[in-house]
Amino acid sequence: MRAIAVSAFRAEPCLVEMPKPDPAAGEVRVKVEYAALNPRDWQIADGALDGVLPHVFPLVLGTDFAGRVDMIGSGDNRFRVGDPVLGRVTAPPVGRCGAYGDYVCVPQDSPIALVPRDMPLRTAAALPSAGTTAAQILSSTAVRSGRSLLVVGATGGVGSFLTQLAAARGIGVVAAVRGDEGRRMGALGATATVDTTDPEALEAAVRELYPGGVDALVDLVSTDAASFASFAALLADGGVAVTTRGVAAPAGVAWADFRIAPAPGLLDELTSAVASGELEVPVDMELPLEKAPQALAQNRAGGARGKTVFAL
Ligand SMILES: NC(=O)c1ccc[n+]([C@@H]2O[C@H](COP(=O)([O-])OP(=O)(O)OC[C@H]3O[C@@H](n4cnc5c(N)ncnc54)[C@H](OP(=O)(O)O)[C@@H]3O)[C@@H](O)[C@H]2O)c1
């Protein structure tokens, strides 16, 4: 089968031929039709999980997939051959299977779910990691209707879902972005859009909207505690700040480092929200699998607008 893999940490991802994986007991094998890009993919290639989880090389990249169950391992299983499924490849060792490969084997109790009838697999593939992250972050902040949320990096995968989920709950979303993205963010439900490249104007705009400060901050961008703290300075007393970039540790009890948790049931909730039209899946770009190395380099440089998916 074809796969995009790296031969070592920090090696260039490239297209390789590999043997098809066989499903172990309790696993399903999925013929992948679409994979979605997440920054986690190049972060893993850089060694983000080195020393945390075992890895195998060549390490097949990719977490999020949608496809059809193609083979069932021995033992009980909640899926059947032919089922359309979406999910995340999370079981160690990292790289044994990856979404950027024609086939993945995943434990049947891992974060996978059936794709509802009529939902294109292309749409489904873009949902698992970014949708799960957005939903879990929103519940971790416990922000209620009528309150406010500042999202830094709102134009990307997580931010696009988070903006919609929060707006649907009646939360005022201030989307902090780079560039002229007011129209895009407004269409996703943002109350206001501010530019992070002019910090003084950003602060003035937020203070004008919410003179007492915002109720919550989700920072998807800052890679140092000082930058995170500068956004957190816009919080109201008792406000909650969450980062996905691991920079909250020294900051205090109301500031949290977010870590995505496996949640197959949440995937069902997300696909239902998409099927009912409550949640839009913003697929910005579709590319053939062969273009994944260039797309990963592009994502590392920035500029994501919604999700990029690969057709296998
Ligand atoms: N801890 C966890 O469990 C977890 C879970 C999910 C995601 N994450 C992490 O969270 C981050 C975001 O994920 P994602 O999937 O949303 O990534 P993404 O799709 O690549 O989006 C990132 C967005 O941030 C924007 N951005 C970058 N620098 C910015 C700045 N200074 N000001 C405003 N916007 C800026 C980018 O656009 P421009 O470059 O055009 O500004 C892009 O739209 C990634 O680092 C990811 O690894 C962590």
C-alpha cells in the first residue's frame, strides 16, 4: 500500500510502499478514502511524542481518517465489513498505522464512529481531531450563553469549529486572527474579528466590546508563556484561559493546558451536528495523498483556513 512516512524524527516525509497492516484481535482495518491534516502530524514527525510513547519507523503519518471497514480482527467487534467510519489513529506504537496510508488498523474501542448516511467521507475525515478538540475545550471552559470567548488562531481547524460551537450556544466569540478574515469568521458566527498583528488595536477593540474583560480565552497559537499571558490579560476577574500549546504550566489554577481525550461518543455528537446542519465542516483544500509533504510544510509555515484533506 502507499503511505506518507518518515524514516526518522525530523526526516522529510515522503511517499513509500509498505505492506498492508493486518488487524489484531479487537481491531478493524479501514480502507482509508480521505485523511485530514492536523499540525499534530508534523509535530509527531518532529518528535513531539518521543519519550512519551513508543514509535516505529518508517513512521506512517496522519491521525484523522474516513473510509470503509475492510477487515475485522478476531473477537467481539462493534463494526462490520463495509461500514463507513471516521476516526483518529491513537493506539501506540506511533507510526505502525497512520491516516496517510491506504489502510489503517485501529482498536474497535478507539475514537472511531459510524459516518451517517449521506455524509461524504471527505467531510467526515475533517472532523475528528479538530472537532473533538473544539467541543472538549468549550466544555472545559464552562462558558455559558451570554458570556464571551476570545479565540486566538480562530481561522484554523480547531478555531473554525470552536467559533461555531460557541456561537451556537449564545456565546459572544471574538476571533483573533492574522489578516482580513472578518467575513469568514462572521459567517462562522463570530461577534467580532480582531487582528493579532496589532496588539494595541486588538486590546482596544476587545476592551470596547467587553470593558470588564472577556470571560474565557482559548489560545491556539502562543508558544511561550509571555504571549499567552498577554492575551490572558484581557480576561475578566475569574476568567478562564486555556492553551493547546502547552504553555500554561507556570501560570496558575485558572489557566489550563488542554490535552485532547479519546471520546468515540463525542464523534457521534459531532457527526449528528453536521448532519442536522448545525455545524459546518470548513474543508478549504483537497489534495491527492502525494501532495501531503508539501501541505505539511505549508501548515507548519501557517496560513491554514479551515481544514485540508487528502484523497487516497
Ligand atoms: N493539546 C492538544 O490536545 C491539541 C489538540 C488540537 C490541536 N492542538 C494544537 O493547537 C494548534 C491549533 O490547531 P489547529 O488544528 O487549529 O491548527 P491549524 O488548522 O494549523 O490552524 C492554526 C491557525 O492559527 C493561525 N495563526 C497562527 N499564528 C497566529 C497568530 N499569531 N495570530 C492569529 N492567528 C494565528 C493560522 O493562520 P495564519 O498563519 O494565517 O495566521 C491558522 O489559521 C496546533 O498547534 C495544534 O497542534 C493541540
